[in-house]
Amino acid sequence: MTSQPSTKFDAHEPVAEVRGISPQKYFQLVVLVFALNLFSASLFIAFINSPVYDDEYNIVDVHNYAQHGLTAASLRAHANAPGPASYIWMATVVRVLHGNELRDARIGSALSWVLLVCGTLAFVRYGAHSQEWCAAMLVLLVFPHAVEATATVLTEGPALLFAVLGAIAWIEFSASENATPDSIALGLLGGLSIGIAVTARQYYLALLPAAAVLAIWETRLSDPRRPWLWKIGAVVSMALAAVPILLLVTIWKGATSPEMATGVSYTNWQVKLGVNFFRPLTALIYCLIYLLPLTFPLMLPINLSRRWREIGVAILAGLAAARFHAQALQPGPLRSAFYAIARGPVLTAVMFGLLVAIAAFSAIIIARTLWAKRAELLTRPAVVFAVLMVLFFIGEQFGVGGNGPFYDRYILQIAPFLGIISFAALPQLSYERLGMLGAMSVLNHVILWRYAFAS
């Protein structure tokens, strides 16, 4: 591209018309939210010594790699659906600390979040797209399940570490018009990190086409043309991303572990490659639902006379969601809340349909806002990459076979990219929006600490 508009925080940016906090404070807000998350997670790790949620399942693979290391045999003995990289990360910490295995694995999970936030904030300080990285981290930290994933033996922390930092490094490389040794090294590191992220959570396979399309986009629009060294660096980076994936697929002889593909790991669940037409719709619905609070109050005011088309489409989406609510409502806090409040299938369907209708209306307003700003947004590679990542994440759900549910926790994996999109549509952090993010943060901690008081 001929020029990259600066996305650094500008003290003269015209945001005075919106009552809220200034962009210069976003960095401090991210630090504050993370400090609260880490404090909460540390207390949980210190005082809750029994397995909760998926600890009892995930600790099996942590124990496997802690005892046997990384070998072809230990990889074939892998029991869970996610790839091995996150378990290997936590097992390494277990082997170093030599303490209580469950607590040490949780410490390993928390450590990945510390490195993720510190690495991202370093890019905020020294990178070319600081506002996008702040938005990504702020939304990720308040997103439901973030504190839970910090304090328990979940695979999201290490996976996010490699996925987010790899994506940031790749975007910074792709945006650089000059092929300097530093930019090439950043691209190679980003590609390798993306590959490791895929071996941690297979859903991050969407990062590869997103990165490839972004590279092609940047190459076609750049003037003058990118040097050959940059193009070679991009190709080698993608090749590096493929290496850990191909190695794992070769050993597993598929995209999931042999035990998971054959149904040995779990009595009722089987996950493998296949064709699934309903799962992408479920992923789309949950993306729209979570974008609603992230962009509030962008959807207001609701003018019936001027937005009747959007309202009509939203009503149709709500009716369809209500009809198929039993299939669309997946395990997680949202379904639990509906079941607790509604106490019946009819009311559950009505409430879910209403929520999806509101979320669909909000999504249409978001799409129209982004489209109106497309001339500027298409020059911001972080925004382009985020949109591509979310679209490919939804699309790849077509290939998830078996009967494994789409837990709403899976949206946490793309929360940073939803954050970039939401702040691209609505850059200002008004008090209303801050209240929504604060409510999400409170829910975040409640999701974790409910285990401490469970009977």
C-alpha cells in the first residue's frame, strides 16, 4: 500500500462528542482488567485444589506429556479433542515445578496469559497498529470464560498465546512495505507461531487462509510493488506454519487424535473430519450474540420508519432461531441462563428467538457501519485480517464431523478478532459501552468462582 494510516492513539482525535474515556487510557484499562483477572485466577489456583469443569479430562493429557515427554507414542495416546501443544505447554511447567500436578498445570495456563498480555502490550507500545491490539486485548480479557481459562487446565490460554502473537507478528510484517531483516524475522516468527496455535486448537486453522489472503491483498494494493525478498519471506512464513501441522497430521493420520476419532476418549462424543451444515449457523449465531454487547450502543436509536428492512430481517432470523433453539442453544452459560429463567421449551424458544433477533439487527447495523467506512478500513490490515479470521472460523465449522457440541466457550478463541471488528465499527469507549464491558467482566469472574461454591 502506498501509505498506512497511523492507528496510534492521537491526542487530537475527535472523540469529545462521546462521553467516556479517551483512547489514551485504553492501555491503562487493559492493564487494570488483566491485573484483576490475574488476581482472581491466582486466588482460585491457591485455594481451590480440587478439579473443576474440564480439569479432570485435560489433566490426563498433561500427565501423559509430563511423564513421557513429546514422542510419537505420547502423541498417539492423546485423549482429548484439542491438539497437543497446550497440554505440552502445561506439562512443561509441571515438570519444572515438581509440585502438585493440578496446581502446576493451572500455573502453566496462567503463565500463558501473562506472556500473551505482555507480548501484546509490547506491540501496542512499539507496533504500527496499537489501537487494534488494545481493542483485541480489552475484549479478550472481559470475554466470558477468560478468567476461567486463566485459572483452570483449559487449552485456550496457550493456544491464544501462539495464535494472537502469531497473528500480530504476521500483520505487522504484512503491513511493512520494506523487507528489512527485522520485518522478515517477524513474519517467520508469526508463521511458526500460527502453526503451533493450530496444533493447540485445530480451529485456528482459519489463521492460515486469513494470513494468505491478507498477504495477497497487501501485495496487490501496494504501490510500489513489494520487493521479492518480502514475497519470499511471506511464502517461507506460510511454509513454517504448515510444518507443525503436517507433522501432527502424519503422526495422528488425521486432524484429531486416534482415540478421539474412534470414540475411545469419551463415551458419548466423537469428533472427526466430516460435513456439518448446522454447526456454522450455530457459530454465526454466537458471534452475533457476543458482538451485541461489544458494540453497544451502536444499534441505537431504533428508528422503525427508517430501519424497517433491518428489523424485518432480524425478525425472520429470530423466528428461525426460535424454531431450532434446541439445536442452536449449545452448552455454556447462555443456555444455562435460559433454562434457569424460562423453565420450559416454549418460553426458552421465545427468549432465544428474541435475543437472536436483537443480535441480528445489531449485526446489520455493524455491517452497514463497516461498509460505510470501507475505504478507510481496507487500508488497515489488522481489521481486514480480523474480518477474514472470523469468516474462516465460521466457515471451517462445515468440516467438523461427529457429534461434539459447539460450546459457547469456543468463541473465546476469536474474541480478540471480534474486539478489533467491534472497535473498527465503534472506536469510542463511551460510558454506556464501558458499562457493557464491565458487566461482561463481572460475568467472567462469576463463571470461575461458581466452582468454589458449587455443592
